[in-house]
Amino acid sequence: MENTNRRVSNKKTLLSVILTLIVICIFIGVIVFYYRQYYSTKRTMIIKDCQLDAINSSVEINELMSACMASIDLAGSTIDSIISSGGTREEILKALVDFSYSTEAVLNVQSEGVYGYIKGEFLDGSGWVPPEGFDSTERPWYKVAMSKPDKVVVVDPYLDVHTNDIMITFAKALSGGNGVVAFDIKPQLVQNKTEDASNTGAGSVVKFIINSSNFVVSHTDTDEIGKEYSTTGYSLNSQIVRKIREINESRGMFTLIYSGNEYFVFNTTVGENWVCVSVTNASSQLKALNNPLYVTVMLSLAIVVFLIYMLIRTSRKDRQAEKMKELAEEEIKVAHRSQLTGLLNRRAYSEEIDRLADGLPESLCIVILDINGLKHTNDTYGHKTGDRLIKASAECLRRAFPGVETLYRIGGDEFCVIVREKKQKVDDCLRELDRLTAEWREPDIEGFSISHGVASTEDHEDIDSMVSDADKNMYDNKNSFYSRSEHDRRRHKDHTAETL
């Protein structure tokens, strides 16, 4: 019984733990689900912010370059018109001077003026005279422009002879092979636009511009300006540039994993062959989103551990309570049972009679029984043999009334059976009892008999009258036994006379 109760208690504890874990798992699952939704939304917002930042950068720089290209295109068209109309050298030079002032005023940039190699002569709108040996046809601006006639070109940064600074040149070849007009700006102007745009976007963003040769024209980190990013190697810049060159004309966004970090890279075309690149370390922003999740999961795990601890502690208390209950029940059983026979005792019998006093069931029989000749056995063979006779009587009762728990030893040699059966069924059981006792064989006990009397609810309406009649019937049966055996149980002539 104790093991059964313990198994039941353990099952309850296990079930409680499982249910608690299921609830916690559902709770964590909901948190993770909403976190993933939030993470996805935040990621999309970061991408959009980075995209907007890249667009702002390219727009700012494109506006500058477009204005410069438009200015040099207009200057080229004007010079072409002067030449075609037979204009003089002075007219051409005056036009260059005028464009130098107007371009600087309109674009709001400092420049060295509009110049060109026109009809075999170098002319400069700022009045600069080249040193001896200066060959315009060998300069990058002339070569690039002549290689693409009728088109404004952006010449990659190079060292200017006049200012001895790195310059970016916008140039256009004149019609009919009459030469090239050009206009310079300093890379710092592009750099300023890059830095201004970097202050309007999302978070910590690195932006740079590279030309067709992967030369860094501008960069948010000024130490990077002038470097050439190789498409080989495993540095972050190398991988970015290699990917940009792989996608070629398909400008847009791509992601890149480098050193365990995820980068969002946006690239747009600036001018004709420059690429404006915006790089965002998304991991630094996205990782911050993990902190609430980690805290929530750890808190949930702490709650799980605490609940399991409390369940185990409660289970222990329950087991202790069950054990105490079992001990109490065992004590009650001991208090209600005859130690010699294991049958219920007089106390249990009295409590049952009190319960039945409140009302009788429809079919009930009460049987009062008394061992015949117990005193003679005690006196002749000793009390140990007498105790064996009492135990044998109890065993015969169990066999004669199988499945009946309400078997009582209510005195030294007295027993009682309370059974919810009709009298006919009980009479059959008593005949079986007579057979069992008569055939009982063990040392010093060669058969014995038990006197019994029965009363049932068929003839009675209260328990007291039933007990009284059952007891009377038992004594009548006992007197009959002694009469048949020629022993008068009322005589006390000597110590061997048979009594109860």
C-alpha cells in the first residue's frame, strides 16, 4: 500500500512538472515568436535606413557631379559655336574666362578655372601659363576626353601640374577634333558631400566612393582616401569591392558576412563609372536586440527551476504527509484488529454496531459465534494450543465467508460476522464452516466445532434486536451442543469440566 501511494505521489509530481514545463515552453515559444517578428521588423527598418542613407549620399554627390558635367558640357558647346562661326583666339579665351567665373559662382566651389587645349594651343581661363615642356596631349584629361568624343567624361583623380594637388577633372572633346575643354574640382568637395550625407542616415555607417580602378575618391575615414582597394585578399574592403565588381551593373543591396558580423552593403553608380558604397555593420545593431531575449529566456529558465524546486519540495511534503497518513491508518488498523487472529476486534465491532444503529441496509445478517471447548483445550493442552484453536477458528471463518472483511473477534472465544447477504446465503456459509472445523487437523486439534446464531433484517428492524437474537440463538446452539456431547457446561465439579 505504501509503495502504491508513493508511486501515485511520484506520478502526480511528474505530471505537475510536465505541465509546468509545457506552460513555460509555450510562454517561451510565444516570446520567441514575437521576438522574431520584432527582429524581422527591426532588420527591415535598418535596411531601409541604410538604403536611404546610401541614396542620400549618391544624390548629394550626383548633384555636384551633374552640375559640373553640365557646366563643362555648356562650355564645350559654346567653344564649338565660337569656332564654327570663325571666332578668334581672344574670343575663345574670353569665353573660358567667363565660364571660369560663372562656374565658380554657380557651383559655389573653388576652382582653377575652365581651360583646354584648343586648336593646338593651351588656353586657361584663370590666366595660368604652363611651364616649358608642358604637353597638354599627354595629360589624363586630354587622353580620356579624346577617347570618348562628344561625351563629358569624369577623369579619375590625378596630380595637377598647376596646383600640385590631386584633382578630379570634368572634360569634353570639341567637335571636329579641335581639342578638349576641362574643369577641375578638388576631391575634398566630394569628400565633404560624403561626410554631410553620412550625418543624415542610420547609425554607424561607412561610406566611400571608388572609381573604375577601385581608387578611393572619398571616404568617411579620410585615411582611406587615395588607397586602391584590391579585389583579392580577405579584408572587408576587398570582399566588398569584389562583390561589387561581380554584380557589375546590378546596383542595389547585398549582405556580407565577415569576422562573424553581418554587413548590409548598398552601392549606387555616381556619374559615369564611379560607385558610391554605403556599408553598415548590422550585427552591432541587431545583436543589441538579443539582450531582451536572453534576459527573458534566462528569467523563464529561472522560473522553471524555481517551480520544479517548489514542486519537488511540495512532493516531499506530500510524501511525508502520505507516510504519516499511512502510519496513522496502520495504527488505526492495529487498534481495530486482533493481534492473534488478524480479524477486526471488539472496538471495530462496537463502532460498526454504532453505525448500523443509524439505519439498517435492506439485506443484512449478523452472526454471533463461540468456540466450543476452548477452556478444556487450554486446561488440557495449554494456552498455546488454545491460541492455535482460536487462530484455526479465524481461518475457518475466512474460508467459509470468502471476500467478507467484517469478521470480528469480540472476546476470548467469541466471534461475529456482519455480512450484507440474505439469511439463506449465510446459512450456506455456516454449513461450510461446520464442515471446515470438523475436518480440521493439526497436533492436539482433531476437529472442533463453533456454536453460532444468526439474525437478519428479514425479521428485525433495528441492530440491537438483531444482536440480541443472534446471541440468544448462539447460546441455544451451544446448549444443544453440550447436551449432545453429554457435557453440562454449567457444572463446575472439578478443574477439567468444560466451560467456555
